[in-house]
Amino acid sequence: MLLNRTSSGGRWRIRPDGPGKVTGSLVYLTDMTREHMLYGLVLRSEYPHARILSIHTDKAKQLTGVHAVLTFEDVPGLNAFGIAHPDQPVLCEERVRYVGDAIATVAAESLAIAQRAIALIEVEYEVLQVVDDPEHALRDDAPLLHPKGNALHRASFHRGNAEAGFEQCAYIVEETYYTPRQMHTYMETEGGLFVPEANHRLTVYSPTQHGFMDRMQLSRILAVPQEDIRIVSSPIGGSFGGKDELNVQPYGALLATYTGKPVKMHNSRQESVRAGLKRHPMKITMKTGTDSAGKLIAHQVRLISDTGPYSTLGAEVLNFAVEHVIGPYKYEHLDVEGVSVFTNNGMSGEFRGFGGNQAIFALEGQLDRLAEQVGIDPWTFRLLNMRQMEDLGPFDQPIVVTEGAERVWNAITNSPLMQEKLQNKSRSKDGAEPWVKTGIGAAFTMHGAGLGVGIPDPAGGRLELAKDGKIEAVFGYEEFGQGLIASLEQMLIEQFKLGADDLRIIIGDTDVVPNSGSTTASRATAMMWKSLQKLKQPFTEQLLKRAEAVLGQPAQELQLGEGGIRETSSNALLLTYQELAEACDSSIRCETSFSFPTSPTERVGAHFMYTYSAVVVKVEINTLTGRVKVLQQYHAVAAGPVINPQGFLGQIEGGSSMALGFTLMEDAIMEKGQYVTRNLDTYLVPTIFDQKGLVEVEAIEHLPEGDDYGPRGIGEVGSVTLAPAIAAAIRQACGKWVTKLPIDPAFLQEKPFFLMKG
């Protein structure tokens, strides 16, 4: 199936949340207000590394209109948070480790009063040496940032003997690759409304990707039962992984509980930059060798990831990167080692691609260099070394049998852009200025879905016929712009033959939804599909059995349809769902609970299901300015059945736009632990102008016979392969190898032709 913005057809539907978004009538969580609510702010550290000698809050507390000024002494429970490793202080007591560290939080009757109160808090520091280089952090003479050392986590994988393998190689490439600290730059910055309720309960209206995880963490901080906290977490104005971790929730919850009043918090963009998560900057050194025919023999990788001051999911991101620097290729000898390092730089954490973007930029660049040395077309070189249908995964773990890799390779090979490249038509732009050059490049990936082995990964959902006749689909997932609601509606319409008006979709409210797991790791759509497969037969049977009792007509002569129960032979509407609900003396409800499928291996983080994807791009380089334009993109994605064509295309387009920033312009620059890039006036992100080139997506829906896992996730793969493809196109256009992102225009500038002589 070929998808682009000229595509049309019956499966292209208006998103249920679309009209509200384009008209501005949809209320995001940070838009919410309550009567007599207070405004919350956080005092953050002036320094990236310092010892706290004293905190004086008296002046702030005496300010008229201030209702609370809280420090570490006011945290009733665990003064720490973090999804996997709770090591980030809610409010720092003895030490600060980055400029986003929280020291105090205030609630006041207006934002201006809250700002004044923050300014009146006096903190005395002893400034400590800043550790802003992860390699320096690993040295014996580096200041210790955490009791167990500056290495958060080490991960490795070895097979054979790499050094002996290199002795057999005819060609060897050694290179080091650098990737940036990228911001999520969501439209809705971190925030929310925190409302104390009756019976000592607290309702939290705040964007998150996993409401139940937030509830658990807040219960530890507040020292209350989880059931006393309600998390309402949709709709969200963008996340991309950045709201998977707690951000303002601990402070809003503490302030609302302390004051007994609703508290609103909403980070400014500068506050979001200062305190929010970023993509892990990585340094990846590779040494890779082949025999004389181009067969990969040995692959050695050393990976250093800057995780910043606290853990969040830095260890898990490293595990993913170590898996994906091996990728979809076969080697006789492997020697891969990675370390995630604590520094006094900004917080690094979850981000779309989860370490795969950094890994694939390095790996695919390495393969392009090797292919050139061997003298083989780089795309042919990939096929020569690619894993076959029934091969084990990167960690030698059993994985789902798939033809995805081969089908993606063939799709890209037969694409118009690749054919143009193979025919050598793209080195220059006909009739254009001689300083404008064009090139075509491609890159490939296999991207693991789900959280991997050894990490709890629940899934499931519920269907219910409500009293008013609506069929409720209830899931614990979040809608943050990715089109989850639209995809779920599409699945219900197609699998159950229902109409959109028959449905009520309920998500993101811990009081009413089951724990379906995190809306992350390219897992939500696949798990909703699997849930509906499990629910379809029992729920349909219950509905038809009740209809049989009401109509006096055998259930086998009845079927579900738009508007209600219909006669199978004539499709005539016999009973509306509302009439059926009114005739029932008990509820019709089905629920399922299961886990995301994992590999039968003991390797923590190893994946079982993969999406295979590749992209070929055409770029234009102005060698006077060094600026790069992406003119065309052709993506091939093997992810099983397409649930929502419009959403599928949107995910790949959105991911590639984010990758465009990763490749060409985005880097949250830091110096000595301080952000140099503090706002969107200097941190530039791609706009629709930068993404105006043609984007085509070939969706490969085929699955091998017997594969019942359904659709694979595509929320991340569109962001993974664009950077190495652009780098390959630049190599073809002007002969330069890119090793560092974002690409510095000065690196691509050439001496003007009229100055070349003399």
C-alpha cells in the first residue's frame, strides 16, 4: 500500500479529536482551571553542582497571597522519584546536581505573587566542581555524583573473538560518531491541575504516558494509598517520551494536599528547557571489518551515553542502543560495550526512538563506509549481510519469524528514488548553479517494540454496553497526538461492524480504566488490536445472546452492525443498542489482561517483535551556505496490517520531521552544566517549510502464515533512519562523510568556484 497526502479512500476518516484540535475547542489538561485555585512554581538550582548550606523561606511565607512554601522537610513520604530507579530528589536537601534541581515549591493566589515568593527564598550554596563530560566522569579523579559511582549502568554483548576476527578482515573501518542533546519541543509544556477531593482523595489532571505509574510514584511521595489518587492524563499536547517520567506532578500534588486548594502548574518554555528530559547525547566508536567479498566478520562498539544527573530510564535506553548498534546484520564476532554516565548536564531520558536513533546513525554510516572500501553498492552490501527470515535476533535471542527485512529491502530497491540513484542521475542538479549539488542515500533498521525481556509490560482492555446504549471501549492508554483514538475507533468499526456513533472511547483515567501498560515503546496500537481480538468473540456472543432473548430470534441469525443488532440475511436493523441496554437487567461486559509478547531468553531488554523499516532520500546541498534541503523521502515499513492509513502516514511524516531536526538543526547546547540554548529563539525546530518535500510511505502489510501478533508499532521507526540516509546522500553529493549531528553547515561549505583559481 503506497501512502501519501494525495491518497484517499473509505478507510481515510476524520479523526474523532480532529475538529476540536483545529478549532481550538479541545481543552488540554494545562488549559483547565478551578475556582479559587492557586498557582504553583518551583525554585530550581542556580548551579549545576553545589552543596546546599541553608534554605531560608521566612520572607516568602510572609508575603501576602502565599499559601504554601515547601521544602524537603515537607515531603511526607519518599523524597525521590524515577520510573525504574527513584534517585531524583523531589526537593533537594543537601546537594544539587543540575540546574533543574528543585529546592522549594510555592503556591500563591496569582502567578505574579508566586514569582515574587520564589525570588524571596534565600539559598546558600557551596559551589562544587562541575562534571560536564561523561568520559571525565568515569575517571578516578572525577567528583563522585552518586554513592555507587558515576556509571549508572553498563551493558555489553560478546560473541566469538573480535580481535582475532579483525586479523581475518580484508577491510576495516574505524570511526567515531556523535549525536546531540535533542529537545522534545512539545506544544504543551509540562503542567497540570491538582485538585483535592472529598475523603482525602487527590485528582491529578496532568499529561503523562503512564497514569498508573504516576499514581504509584505519587503515592510513595505523599505516603497515601494509590487508590486515594486519581490520574486523568488525556488529551496531551505532545510527549514523544518526554512526559513518561514525572515532571511537575510531585510539586502540584504536595501543594494541593498541603493547602487543600486546587493548584495549577504550567512550565514556561524556559522552565521546560531547564528541567525537562532530552535525548541522550552519545559518543559511539565503531570498528567493523569484512572479508574480501564484503561479508561482515567482526564488529566492535564502544558507546558512552550522557544520562545527566539522575537515572530515569537511562539504563534501559542504553540496553536498547547496545541491541541496535548490532542491528539487522550478521557478524561472526561481536564485541559491544556501553556505559550510561552521570554528569551535571541536563536530564536525559525517554525520547522517540529510545536510543535507536543514535545507534542506527552510527551503524548505517559504518556500513556505507565499508561498502565503499569493498567496492560494493551500499544497498547490495546490506542485503549480503542481512539476517534471514528465521535467524535469531541481535542478542542471539529467538524473535518472531518475519520476512519484513527482505520485503523492505526489495521495496526500497524498486522505489523511483533508488532506481534514480542506481542509474547515477543524482550527482548534480541540471541547469542549476554549480554550487548546488544533489545526492541520494538510504538507510535500514529493525526496531524493537515493547519494553523487552524482564520488564513488566502489562496489556489489556475492556468492552462494555453502557446504560445509554453506547459500546464503551476502555483502555489505560493516552492520546498525545499520535492518533490512538482514531486507530481504536477504526478497529472497532472494522472488526465489530459498528458505527462511529455507537462508540464511546474511554482512556487515561485511573479510576475507570484497566492498567494497559505504558503508552510508549511502539506498543499501544498493537496491544489494542490484540485486546480486541481476544474480546471480539466473548463480547459479541454476550450481545447476541441477550438480543436473542429480547427478539425471540436465534442468535445465529443475528449479527452486530451499525446502530444495533441486525438480521444476518437481510442486514435489517432489528434492535438498537440503546433498546438492548434498556432490556438488560445486568451489564454486558468483557475484559482481557495479558502481557506484551517477549522472547524466551534471559537477556534483560531483549526484544521479540520488530518493525523493519528503511528510507531513501534525495537531498540538495548549497555548498556556498552549507545548508541541506531534503527534497524527497520514500519510506518502506513492514509492520503488519495497517489499522489507520491516515494515522500510519502521519506517524512516519511526524517521525521524519523530528529526525530532520535531529540531523540538521537541533542541539540543546550546554557549557559547564548550563544551557546555552534556553528558548525557542535560538533552538530551532523543523517547520512545515522544511518538510515540504514529497514524503511517500510504502506500507508492507504481509505477515507470515501463522503470525497472530497483528500490527507492529510504527510510532518510532519514522524517526530512526532519516539521519544516516541524509548522511549517505551528502556523501554522494559532495564526497564528505558526516560523523557528528546536527550537521554543521560550515562542514559542507566549499570555496566558491570563482575563487578557486588563485
